[in-house]
Amino acid sequence: MASFIDRVKLQVSAGNGGNGCVSLHREKFRPLGGPDGGDGGHGGDVIFYVDPNVHTLLDLHFQRHLKAGNGNQGRGDNRDGARGETLRVPVPNGTVVFVDGAEFADMTGKGTEVTVAKGGRGGRGNAHLVSKQRRAPGFAELGEPGVDHEVVMELKSVADVGLIGYPSAGKSSLIAAMSAARPKIADYPFTTLTPNLGVVAAGETTYTIADVPGLIPGAASGKGLGLEFLRHIERCAVLAHVVDTANLESDRNPAADIAVIERELEEYGGLAEKPRVIVLNKVDIPDGKDLAEIMRPELEEFGWPIFEASAVSRAGLKELNFAFAKEVEEHRAAQPEIEGPRVVIAPKALDSDKFTVRRLTPAFEGDVEFEVTGAKPERWLRTTNFDNEEAIGYLADRLAKLGVEQALVNEGAEPGSVVRIGDREFEWEPTDPELIATVSPRGTDPRFERSDRKSAEERRAEHDARRADRLERIRLEKEAKGKSRRNR
């Protein structure tokens, strides 16, 4: 079984933030020490970084789920929770990261790193929720959940020279002859099942050389093995067509082989501008030498440099080596200088005050009538402890200050209307700005203790009655319009 893995699919989860702490300072002779609940620790991030000692995605192939550490809960005496442990994942040079189906990062160059999943924020303790109106908060914020992504990673080998050609053309033999690489070599097609990479020195120039196995007619559309490995030549500086001149099949010739491979490269796309050379391999065999001489005029019509070589006798390898080095040097000189590691990252949306209120058409009684979407309202709901009345009142005050309540009124919302924010649904009641949790017992809110406050059943009955009245008014208006038309 081949150990070269160049594509993996993972579930990546950042750490959850720790909850804030609810605590009051207790000390002898200091009865009013005040709140001292610490903040929860932030969740750990998941970071990918380029490690030059990693060459495949084999290790990640057996780790289907990556999870960073969770943040610890805050404690009293203003002690914040510890931050969750960040998970750093080494990846090979040339890895492309896709997050939720979209390209997220192209990682090339030592030192490149990118945060794939951001840890959740830790909740604020009650010491950080103090205000002039709320001197001793009896609640704290919950930690935010960490980001969870489906990640696909594809490896595109970073090689300077790419050897392409039919199976058994001698690509692996050339790499073995020109470098210290020792790929598998045999006398049957599809011997090479994974790209081979070798390092070659030509004078003061050092470059890498790789082969692409399994290129046959239809490779770009999924036939054979070519589609799995065509991406490994996207970063090459020069492509070398390796042609088997000792092939005795009567229906094939070097020019036809090159034309077939070029059609596959054109169909794959993005490789038209790369320089090409032609390598006539196996010229140490008499038939190969004769065929190379016969086909040279036809091959010259492609307009690319032509070299004759033999991996067995090593004839022509020196000239071929320096020709590759020249093309690589020209390619490197033409590239713009990049300061620091190269990484392409999708932009992130800002956590702004913007939100939208949308009126829905409920299909059944009790369905959601209004939907509020926005980064801040949804984040506030995630950090609210709905078992604490004071925390709910604090959330209502924040939403009112942001303008959510006014937007609901503008859209026609009435007390008792069903509103959805994030994954929560509730019956909306306007906030009374005169009643703020200042003198109520810790953890409670006067808005939940009023003697005239109706029960949920009473509010639902009133809501149903108002809705029935609206429907009746609509029906009467339609009947009146129909009568007026008939009278005309």
C-alpha cells in the first residue's frame, strides 16, 4: 500500500471558551467587597504551519478529527481561567487548505502558518459586568463555542521540474539517475503510483525534480491515475516531455505521444504558459537511437528544445541537467520578491453593529414571525445564561440599546410575537427602561417579579386573540372590497 497521501478530509474544531465566574469578595470587616468573578479562558486555536520535514499528509490521514483545548472557567478573587491549549498541525510545503468547500489558504514557504479554526471567547465574569446601574451583577457570561469546520487539504508538490509522459517512458529511471531518489522501477505500466521527488545540483544551482505518474488519454477527465496527480505540476517551473524512443508499438510515435499529453494538460488548464522541453529517453538502445533521429524533424515543429538521454548509460544527462537548471534560474529571476511567507487567506467578516430584522410568514399558529440576524445579537445569545433572570434582563437591555427592539416595532412586531435570534425562539416583550436590576436579589430581575406580570398561558391566549382579531379584520376588508366591486 502506498504511503504517499496527498488529499485528506478532516473535521477541525477549535476549543470552547470557559464560562465567567459569579463571585462576591468576602473578607472580614469588608461586608461590601464587591463582585470579583474572573473571566473564562479563551478556547485554543487550530493552526496549520509548514514544516519542511513533513512531505505527505499521511499522519493526518489517520486523524479524522482535530480538536484544540477548551478554556477553563473563571474563579473568584478576580482569577481568570486558563486559555485552552492551541493545536499546531505541521503540513507539507505546497498544501492548499479548503474550508467548508472554499479555498482558504495556499501554504508555501517555510514559516507559513494560518489559523484554520478560531477558539471561542471566554465569558466575562461578574467583575467585568459592573455598571452604575448594576453594582453587583448576579450573573456572568457563558463561554462561546469554538469554530467547527470541515477541512479538505490537498498537497501540490513544490518541484522545479516536472517530468510528464506515458507510463513506462522512463521518468522514474531519469530521476534515479539524476538524483539520490530511489523510486520503484519495473518493466510494466503504472509502476509508479505516487509522485517521486528528487534534488539535483547543476553547478551552483540546486533544483527539485518530480514525475507525474499515470498520464494517459483521458487523464484530465478522471481516467487512469493522472487526475489524482496532475495538480503536482501546477507549481513547476518547466515541464519535460519524456518520450520512450524504444517503444516497438506500431500505433504510437513520439510526436503523437506528446500531442496526446498536451491535450490533457490543456483540458486540465493553467499550464499553457509553462516552458517545455522534450527528452528522448532510452537512446542507448539501437532502435531508440534510430527512432529519435527519424522523428527529430517532426518533433522540432513543437518549437521546444530537444534532448537525447539515457538513464542506463547516462548519455546526455549532463546537458539535460544544465538545461533544466537554466530554465529554473530564468523562472526564479522572473518571480516577484515576496517578503515573508506566502499565504492566501479568505477575508473575515467584521463583528459590526449591523443587524437585520426580517418579517416571516408563519405557516402555523405559534410559528416564528420575525427573524433577527447579525453578528452581535447572535453572539450575545450564545453567551447568555437563560437560567438566570438577571442575565436575560441584561441581554434585553443590550438588544434594546443596539436598536433591535425599535427595528422590531418598525416591522410591525407586537408584544407576544414570536422572534428568532440564532437558534433560539422566544415571545418578544418590549423592555421597560425604567426597571433595571439594581436593588433586586442577585440573579433576579424586577421585570420577572412584577405582580401584574401575566403567565405564559395568559400571554399566549392574548397573543392568539390578537391574531384572531387581525385575521377577522382582514376577512371583513376582503368581503367589503368584493361587495364594492359587485355594486359597480
